[in-house]
Amino acid sequence: MLLTLLLAACYDYEQDATAEEQPVDILSRFNAEGKAYLTIQIPIGNGASTRATSFDDFSFDDGSVDEYKVKDIYILMFAGSSESNATFASAYKVETPTMSKSPFAQITTTATIAINDANLNSGNKLFPFVVVNNNSSAISAFSMESVTFANNGSAVTLTGGSSTFSELANVLIAKYVDEEGYFLMTNATLADDNDVSQARVFRLPELDPDYFFPTEDLAKEHPAGQINVERLSAKATVENGLTAKEGKYVVLGNEYATFDSDDLSFALDNYNRNSYAYRHLASVDYVRMVESTAITPFSPQSYRTYWAEDVNYSGSSGLTFVPYATYLSYTDVQKSAFWKSTGSNAYCAENTFDVSHMQDDCTTSVLVRLKLNNGGDFYTTSVTGQDIIFQPPTNDLSEEGTSASESFVRRRSKVVTYDGSKTATIDDYLRTWLMEQSAALRNWVRDYAGNEKKHLKIEVSGNAETGLATATLSQTAQTSGTGFNKFESLTDAYAETGGVTLKAYLQALLNSLTIKFYDDGYCYYRVLIRHFDDTQTPWSSAASMTDNTPAVVYGGDAEKYLGRYGMVRNNWYNISINSVTHVGSPIIPPLTTNADDKVEQLLNATLHISGWEKHEQNL
């Protein structure tokens, strides 16, 4: 979840025997020209510790080489007695820094700078804030004495000798990766203890003045400390974990709903527009929010933290989110550029929230798109409100299908063996269903249509944008011959229909059905991205639940559920689709105010949180 931040000396160096007894005055380390040289190591990787075994849903993963590349480093020095009162002293830019691979599963960049003693006072401690791979939405103007952050159009300028670190607290950054693929990184957020009752959260490491040197060569030999950084973006990957059957994947329980590996794609939806300049976390209130093992081998001891408070953490739903509907038309959604193939990576700004906002329209999700049966149009309909009838793209209805209702299975078997063919077009299926529902129609077919229900015409028309279809009833032209002399009586009033015409009665029956239309064979699923899993934030549906609002589902219990859903910067969410249990929605499922946890799921999946801190989610 976090590319660790750390600081402290990591090389032995001969220090004065009195160094521990008498803290070094920082100004004494500068040469006659008012300069001191300083080397800082910036690991962009995992560090050496691992997540505690009691929370084994976490792991750390290096990811791809491109995610580690560095083009420049901006080092903003703050001076004072602590992070809380440190003021901006001076800034430095390091172009194309040296990169090396460390033994601790991380890539390290080393920056040696000559700092100025201007704006420093005797007794000051020095605290660096680092911006790696700057872009136009971060630092927009720079000099040694002044640094300006774009702040999403409302610039914030730090002035040497007066501006405090707190002025960066609400700086917003819109671009987490630039056009050349460089990921923006800043100081990570750590805790100084793994006891949540006394742990202090900090962002700025303290540099040891013993490692300030009057010459550049000495500084390079003895780095003053390490500052681990983290990417501002979160990462998601969707994997195909399905098992093929005779070279094809199938929707469970329906061998006619088939697809290939290439027919599965995904996109991120409902994510934030901006990130804070550094990850916000007021405190580590719960055990799951802090690593139990210290980052080693460095000292003083520091601990990774595992949660964040984003730019609209307690705000109203949708405050700064980007749901697809705000920037994509239906036509755009159909474009291949919007969708990524399984195994690909997608990136976005972090999105977290308190328990009261743990609901669909506040939660970043993965949209999964599945193309069935080679991309042919098809319909589904339900006669019970729950059971799905699958119509292959040829408009044939197979006797094989899925249903949760035994009574409906029996009826369905009767329907699909109509005429002994075991198949029926969508209009044939609807005609047969109407015959089952209406004695008046059965009488009409017997008496006025030569016992041929095909003379009852049903036209089904699908709307790709709504994902719904309408069925319109009419009759074929009158045919001469025995049994057809009163064919037009479909428009007569029947006692069995309550006085309305048979046509109106049957049309009302058709209108009571929900018929879904799947344009080009596509169906969609929304998968909410979970951060902490059931081990850390266990949830089960309560028998007393009266509705699906967060207040009822979670009871406002932050201690149990905070962080169950969300995306945190520098976390990698790997989602594996292991089975498809039902045909999905014909359109992208709309966002709702329903709680994130629901009893029913159409896609069965698992989550694991990756350095990147990696989360796995299986569906």
C-alpha cells in the first residue's frame, strides 16, 4: 500500500565521542562559503519488512520497471524543531539522478546536493520533502528561495524563511503520471510505533547533521539518510482466472452462453479527480492501519501505515468523482479505447471514505465487460422477476439454462420443447408464455386461428442505450379457409379479460415482463474495489437489515468496517475473475446509494492488497 518512507543513517561513520551527549549544531557543518553537501538515498521499492502474518492479505510487489523510472527530484528543505513547526528554508532540483538496485528488493536513487545556510538558525533540525517526477499539476515554478504548487488552479507558493509545511496540507494534484509515463511520487506517511494507542504519524524525516559535509566527495561516501517515497496513484489489474471448457468459457449453468479470453475486458470507474500532495492520515486508530513489524534495517524504527483520508473523505457522494456517465456517451463506452484487456494495468487517484459513505456512488469500481456468443445481439427475460431466460444471438432459446426456481424450470422445459424442436425464437417463447397465462388466448387460437398461435405476431425491438426491449403484439393478415372467418376478433372484448379487448389484455401481460436487450452481445458487471478483506473487516448480512443504506448495513461502526472498501495510493489491486455466475447487465450498472456490501453478487470474485502493496480480489 505504501512505498515506505524512512529516514536515518544507514552507513557507519566515525563520529565524535561527544556527538550523543551534545547534539550537533547544524550551522557548524557548513563551510566558509555557507554551503554543506548532503547525500540522500531515495528507495522506490518495498523495503525489507513484510506484512504481519495475521494479515496475510497484503504482499509487496515490485511491479514493472516503467513504474520506477525517475527523471528528476525536487528536494524541499524545511527547518525547525519538528514537522509541525518546520518552515521552508530552501529548495533543490536534481536532474537525471543516479539509479541503483539495492539488496532490499527496491530501486534506489541517490541525490547529492549542496545546501545553503540561508533561512537556517542555530539549533534547527532539517526535514526534507521530496517530489519525484514533477509534472505541471505539481510544482509549477521553482527557485532556491521559492516553490509554487499549481494546486489545481489555485496556486500555493512557499517562501523561504516563512512558509510552513502545513501550507502543503491541502495542495491538490491532478496528474499522477505524465505523458511520458513518469509516476509522481512524494514522501510516504509512516508511524513511529506499532502500538496504535501511542503511535505518531509523520511525513518528514529528520536528517542527521553529522552527515552534512563541507565537500561533495565526503557527502557521497556517507549518505545522511533515506527518504522512501510513494506514488500518488493507485493501480488495478484484472486477471482472467477462469477455467475453459472444451476451449470455451461459459456462464455457469448455461453452456450456450460462451465466450473467449479476448471477450473479457475492464475499465476503472468512479474515481477521484485529484490527490493530496502527500497521503493524509490523522492517526492509526486501528491495528489494521499500521504494520506490526518495523522497517529494517534502518533506525529509528518506523512502521508502514495502511489507510488514507482522501480529498473528499467525509464529503458528499460524488463530490469529485468521475463516473463514466459524466464524460462518456453510450457510443464512447462502446469504443475499444475505453476498455483494457485482462492482464493490463489501469491507474487512478486514490479514493477513500468514512463508513457513512461506504456506498456505491462513493466507491471506485472496476467495470467488467463480457462479450457473449461472438458478439451477436441477444435478449433475456424473466417471468418471475428473478429467473433469467437466456436467448442465444440467433434468437433461439435452448432448453439448457439457469433458474433459481424449480417450478420455473419445469415450465421452462415445457416451453423450450415446443413443437418438439427444443428451441424457440424470442417471439415464439413469448407467444407460448402468453398461451400459458391466458385461457382467452388459447380459446382464440383454437377457434379463430386454426390452432396456429403463429398468427399472433409479436415484434421485439431492443434499445441499446437503455438495455431494454419492447414487445408489440399484432396479428397476421386474415387467411381464408375454415377457422379463420372471425380472425379479426382478437380486437373483441372477452369476458375472461375483464371486458377489455384480448389484444389490450395480452399487450398488458407483455408489458409486465422485463425484456433486456444485449447489443452486440455485451454484458457488464460493476465490481467494487475492496481494501481490507474479511479477515480484518469481517462483515455478514444481518437478519434485522431493513434496507441497504450504510447506516443500516454497517451501523456506523467505524472500528469494525473502516477501510473495508477504497483505493489507497501506491496500492496495487489485483482482481481475478474466477467464475461468471450470471449474465450481467446489458448496460453499465448505474451508481446507487446502496451500501457497498450486498448479499447477492453476479460475479464471484477475491481481493488481495502491492514496492506497490498488492491486494488480491477474486471474482
